[in-house]
Amino acid sequence: MGTGRTTKRRRVSPPGEDENASKSLGDFYSHAAEWDLEQDYEQRPRKLNKKEKERTRLPIKTSEGFKNVEPEVPEAESEAEEVDSFLGTDSDGEDGDTEDDAEESEEEAPKIPLKQQIIQAKEEIARAATLINEDPEEHISSFKIMAEMMEGDTHVAVKKLALLSQAAVYKDVIPGYRIRPLSDEETSGKISKEVRKLRNYEQSLLSGYKHYIQTLLAFTKSSKDKATADAGIKSVALNCACSLLLAVPHFNFRAELLRIIVNQLARKRVDDDFIKCRDTLQEVFHKDDDGVVSLEAVRLLSKMMKARDFKIHGSVLDTFLSLRLLREFSSKASRDRVDRDNDEETIGGKKPKQKKEFRTKRNRKLEKERKAVEKDMKEADALVSHEARDKSQAETLKLVFGIYFRILKLRVPNLMGPVLEGLAKYAHMINQDFFGDLLEALKDLIGHAEEDELNLGDNDNGDEESDEETPNSTSAPRDSTRESLLCTVTAFALLEGQDASKAAAALHLDLSFFIKHLYRTLYSLSTNPDVEYNPNASDALRLPDPNSSPQNTPQDPRKRKVNFQTPIVLLLRCLNASLISRANGLPPPVRLASFAKRLMTTSLQVPEKSALATLALLDKLAKHNARRISSLWYSEERKGDGVFNPYATDFEATNVFAGTIWEGELLRLHYCPAVRDAVTGIEKMIVTRD
């Protein structure tokens, strides 16, 4: 008898699982009283006509027949399904739970605090900078990591850190030469592995640096739509541009850095960013050895001033006083041309022809190759020839004079002072063909300055109502007295800067107008309280006006002046040029005596230091012309008839030899011993030289 077929039944779940399941379900249903089933069911999303899930498993054969096997479901999911089946359909609960869980996960994602973001950014920037400093060629991709931190919705503080860090890294990594773009032949040519690696690094560095400069340019562009937070980024970007221009002025994209600074100087408002850019430009002018950077900067400044119709701040023109033209450039120039030292060697304005040496075709080819190699060597060694430097400085001087002369022609009120300061400094470098026009312009300026003084005097004697209309006017008054002195200094400097032989033979300049004007202004200058005032050194000696607030106090236009000279110094320069210097010939006795008499009178009014300087000038005058003016110290030896007129505006109409210098008796009683000794020395000089 055959045995019957038995079927083995496999236990699906391990022993004890049913008990755990029943226990968990018991705990689950124990909180049924707290459920709000209707509200949950109402808020659950509904989906109709949902298709059944696609079965991916084959049916299996059992004792009961073929049966489809569903995938095993974890315990937590099975419990959730039981709850769903209890509350409603399985399909609705399944999809609704997944969407709600996704939204809750997004909402519950932890937000990193700002302080932690900044710390992480610092660590990442420090890591990238360290890798670049260790081996820039191997970690050139770190520049891209730092550049990406400035893009997108990154916080402002992180952008500032990235800007400053990149500037510091680029200053350390940038080589001491300029990277030139590669030609098609060089790109396709066969080179060694080391050269290819170096070229790839240089081109990657150049592209990253270009992107960084463009980012700085975008941050520094002024826009009315920008928020207040962007002002801090703009200041940081300007500081980065200034530091890069000072550190690597030889490298590529120098013009873009200069454009950033010049655009900031185009504003009339003087703030910290303006002062930073102005000081940077002055330092660039001072440190420029070859003159190329100065030429580019002056060219950009000239274009900017013309585009704005010279509506700029006066301190921008003061940057020209820092140019290295006085120490290294010796030729004469104007806005049109430059006079070279070897002009006398030319014939008819053309250089004499030189005999050409015969060379074969091969020798010419070798000579051409040799010159090309020498040119490359000079560029590699960064050598600057004297001819190239003179050419750059000549072009710079022409641009500077072009700006000065155009402002003189337009007579921009707030720029006349800085222009005259520059002309007084560079007057000896102006060629002779421009003297006549320049002197006429200076005469017109002095005439306008005298009219301004007369109008100011009329306004002071006018009604009180006109004074009460503008009590807190912040507009700085025009210093007409200083402008007149600067015009006179410039006029005398034009002649002193020329050779004595050329001045005597070719120049026929009449400076009597300036000398008479100088004589007329001696009395007013002696009573001027600012005759010794230097804003760069005397701030601590002056107390602010207690009736005016700091906001209403106008800024001194003479602030930050380069090589500022006080009015008494300018006056002594003019007197020395008109009385002692021999560039304008020997002065007549009437001029010497009139100035000596009036200077002794002004010595009674001026402060101690100015009195000592004036008496020192008179001592020098007495040393060279004692016999011509000695009669002023002796009342018994009068040479003139009539009465002395101390108020005459022209020294020739004063009848000075009819008077005496009695001021010496009062100066002997001066409180300063040095003044008393100086007066005694002048009298001894007159007695011994007579």
C-alpha cells in the first residue's frame, strides 16, 4: 500500500510574533478615545479611480492551487495599513500620508544660523587659500570655489569675506610679469609637458583674475536701486581694487582697476571711499617708475573730467602734484607738443639723415632677429629705457597742461585754486610759445579777484538783511587773495624756469602788471589773520566755532593739499623773484625803495614768524642794494621833493625818496628778541655798505 502524499506547512512568522503583534495592536487601540476620526477623514485628500498596483511576482503553486504572492511589508507599515483600513480605503490613506510626510520633512529641515554659516565659510575659504598657497598649479580649482561663494543668494558677510580673501590670495600668487595671450601658432605647436602645464596654469589664473575684476567692477557701480547693505560690499570692493593696484600694477587688467578708482573720483561727495581712492592714486603716481601707469591714470582722469564738464571736486586735481615729473623730466611741454633738449641738432625741424651702412640680406635678417630677442628680454626683465620713460612723462605732462589750460579758459570757480597750485609748480616746464596766452589768462584772473574783493567789501557795508538771509551758508568762499598770489608766482616762475641766454634774447615778457599788483596787496596781506595758516598743521591751534554745529561747518577747501604753502610763503616767493632775482633784469631804485618802505610798515602788523621772514628778505635786499636805498634811513639826506604818499597803488607814484623808514625805531622795541636783532642787523648792513 503506497503512502499518501503529505504536504509540509512552513511557518511564515517566527514563534512569538503573533503575541507581539497582538500586544502592539492592543496598545494602538488603547488610545482610540483620543482619536478624532471624522476630522482626520475629512482632511484626508481623496483620489478616485485609482488603478491597482502592478504585480511584479509570479504566482506560486500550493496545496490549495496557484496563489499570487505579495511583497513582504514591514511591521510599522502593516500597522499603518490596518489603521488606514479601519479609517477608510487603503489607497486614499497611502497617497495622502506620503505627501504630508514630504511637506513636513521640508518644513522640519534644520536651518543653519547665520553665525554658523559665517564660520563654515571662513573654514572653507581658509582651506582653499591654504591649498593655493601650498601649490597654486595643482590647486587652481580652489579659485573657482572661492568665486562661487560670491554668487547666488549668499549672505553679505560671506561675500565680503570672499572678496577680501581673493584679493589677498591673488596678491601672493600673481607673478612679477605680465601674462600675454597665446597665439594660434603657440597653442597648436608642440611643447614639452612642463611648458604646457605652466601655460595652462597661467591661462587659468588669468581667467579667474579677470572674473574677479569684473565682479569688483559690478559691485562698485553706483545704482539707485541697490539696498543699504550693498554699500558695505561696495566699500570692500573699492578697498580690494585699491590694494591690488598698489600691489600688482604691472599685471593684466590694470586699466579696469584704474577705471574703478576714477569712477569713484567722479563723484562730488567726499566720503571715506572717495578719500581712499584719491590717496591710492597719489601713491600710485609717487611709486610709478616707468610712467606708464601714471599716463593711463591721467588719460582716464582727463576723459572723465571732460565728460562731466569739469564738475568734480577740487582735490582730484591735487593728485597731479604727486607726479614724478619734477625729478625726472627736464624738457619743456604744453598741451600740443614737447620741446626736446636736442632740438638744436635738427635742421629745419627735421633730423639730419644718417648714412646707411650696407648689409647683406642675411645680415639684415640676423639683425632683425637679434632686435626681436632683445625686445623679449627687456619685457621679461621688466627693464624700462630712459627714452620710453621720457616719452610717457612727456605725454602725461601734455595731458596735465591740457586740463589746466581748459579749466583756465572755462574759469570754473571751485577749480581755480588747484589749477593755479599746479601751474605754480609746473610753470618752469611750459614751453615759451605758450607764455603770452598764459600771462593774459593770469592777468584776467587777477582782475576778477580784485573785483571779487571789491564786491565783498560792498556786501559787508550793505544792509543787515542781506547778511541775515544766509547765516548758515555752507558754500566755501573763494580765496581771491591766495589765487592772486598764485597767479603772480606762476608768472615769475615762467621766466625763472628758462635759461638766462634764452630769456634775454628771445623772451620779451612784461611783468610790471604783476609787480604793481603785488605792491597793492601788501597792506591787506599784513592784516590778514590767515597769513600763516596751514590747514594740515594748524588744526590743533584753532578752536571750532561754538555757535555752529559740525554738520553746518563747511569743509576747508585747502584740506589735504599736497605741498601746501601759506600766504606768507607765497608772498616771499613773489618778493624774492621781483626784487632779488636777476631773471627779470636789475630792478630800478624806485621799486626797491618803495617795497622796502612798505615791507617795513607791514612788519609792524604781521605775526612774529612772518616779521622775521620779512626782515630776512630786507636784509638780503640791503646786502645787494644798500647804496640805492640807504637814503631812506637818513632823514638829512633826502633826495626827493614833495610829500611821500603811502597809499598810492603804484610804487612809481609814491615819491618814496621824500620819506624815511621810521618803523625801525618801533621794531627795536618789539617783544621778540630775534626781531630786534634782525632790525639792528639791517641798519648795520646799510651803514657798512653805504
